[in-house]
Amino acid sequence: MLSRRHFILGAGGAGLALVGAGTAFVATRTPSRALAAWDTTLAPVADVRLDAFRHAILAPNPHNRQPWTIELVGSDEAILRCDLQRRLPHTDPFDRQITIGFGCFIELARIAASTRGVRLDITPFPEGAPAEQDRLDARPIARLKFVTEISMQPDPLFKVITVRRSAKVPFDLTRHIASDLLATMRATGSAETTVEASLVAKMRDLTWNAWMVESTTPHTMRESVELMRIGKAQIERNPDGIALGGAMIEALALTGAFTPQAMLDPASLSFKAGVDRYRPIIFSTGGYAWLTTAGNARLDQLDAGRRFVRLNLEASASGISIHPVSQALQEYKEMAGMLTAVRSALAVPPSHTLQMLARIGYAAEQNPTPRWPLEQKLIRT
């Protein structure tokens, strides 16, 4: 989303005129259908699988691609596959981040099922897993069996599934995360955290430079721009990708002052405004969290996803915001130097894989991210 100041300059006031024409325009810019999946008032459905999956589709995932398809089998099983058209070949060339997103999905399904007294038995990659340097294929990501278990205790993190957010905003640097909350987050996600000033300062620079590498590398930036959904109509039509909504953006899009094509040109006002918006986000960071695994097999990546979403939920329960900033972890050649620098700064052992990196801190309440309805992801046999 571009800064308000640059919108005004770029639109020559036309955008403000449209927004100021009446409160009706502003009030109707919320993409209600695209946000309906977050509705917390819906009663549980009879089929525990559907109840689990309507929570699982809220999982964090790269570029909000929501790549899952769910085949319901019999009365108590499901097969989870990747929609291969929803991968990110430029920023995620080996589908590592996509696989982490599936780990998040599976863990949310497991948490939700536990509240119904149901255990989720997970068979990952039942037909075999692609090697870490290959891409995902049509084989299942997991086979899931829902088993009633009288002694099953509800997972306490269930209550924050629908309030979890990825906070892509500046954090409040006047508020500091207490050491006991950091310890709880580390334990919940088997993660590492830091609020140490010198390391945080170094990581701010590194994560900013990594963002700039992604944004100025033509093929990676184009991948993001092609996934931008600008304004309510586009978001409702395609509730995935990078949603850019709100009255100001819509007004400027209508005047032609903001276009995706302009975002591809580093010399354009739109691109510079995007830089101006993102810089204070990165540099208002007072802490980081990261996850590593001893290997980088597909099972390691699924495990990283399950751990990350638990970390995210635990943070949400404590009022702490999380914003993944994993650009430096991406495996394309232009980013290799940044990955090396981040691994060195965080003292990641040579044999380990740095799977996730995120800002942590305090932020104002954020709106949810658009989602496809569960029905769009189901395959019934």
C-alpha cells in the first residue's frame, strides 16, 4: 500500500476529490465477502473435518496464495494436495516456503479438531516427498485421519486462530516485550528471539536490504506485482495474493495515478512511494524471532510451519504482533549474499536451515487478510 503523501502528490488531488465526494464511497470499500472466512460467530458444523478446515484455511502462507486443495475421503479422512498453479517459482523456486505454509495449515487443522475431542493422525507425503532441490508435484502433501479420542484436551491456542494477523505495519518502539513472554514464545515454537539492541540494529539493515533486493530484481518484483489485487472489486474476485485496498488506493487507481505497471519501474513515483512506506515498517522493529531446522527435507519444512504458526498464535494470545520478513531466506541467486549475511548475524550452524524470520513487537489492531471460502478448496469423492 502506498503512502498517503505520495498518493496525494501522484493524483494531483483527484483521488482526494473522489474520496471526499461522500462517506458512502469510503464505507463501501471493505471487501466483506473476501473476509467472511474470518467470521467467529459461525457454529461448528457436524462434519469435524469441515470445522477443522474452515480454521485451517486461515493459516499464514507466502504471498497469501492459499495453495491447498482438500479431498474428503470417506467419513473421517482427507488428502491434502498443492495446487501447482499457486506456487511462487521466482521467490520460492524450490517450494520451501509453500511447504512451510502447508505445515501451518495442518497445525491449525489439528488444533481445531482437538476442540471437538478428535485427534488428527497425520501421514506426511504418503506417496513420497520431492527432494529439497525439486519442486512439489501432484503427490499428496499429507493424508489426514480424524479419530475420536475421549481423553483429547482442547488446545488452548484455538481461541486465537481467528485473531492472528501478520502485522505489516510499524511497531511501537516505546513498548518492550517482557522476558517471560519471549521465553514463552521460544518454548511454544521452538524458536529463537532477540531484542538485543546491536543485533536488532544489524537485522533491521539486513532485512531492509533484502527487501530492496527482491523489489529491484525484475523477475521477483514482477511475481509480486502480478499478484496485486487493487481495490474491493479485484479483492472480492480474487481473495488471494497481495490485497491493496481502502478508499485512497481505489480512488487513485480510478484516476490512473496508481497502476501495477508503474510499480515495476524503480524510477516511478509509485515505486518510490512503496519504498517510503516500507522503510519505516522495517526500521520500527525492536525484536526478531526465527526458526531453524537441523535439515531441509520436506518433513523439516512442514515441521517449521507447524512451529511457526504456534509461535504466531502464542504471540497473538499475549498481544504481540508478528510480521514475517523472510525475503533474505529465499533461494534465488540474487539473494544468496543476503542469506549468507543473515545466517552469520544470527549464528545459524552451517548444518542447519534458516526456515523463518519475523519481526516481533506491538502494533495497532490489524484487519484480516482475504481468504477464499472453504468450498472453493474442497474436492468431494
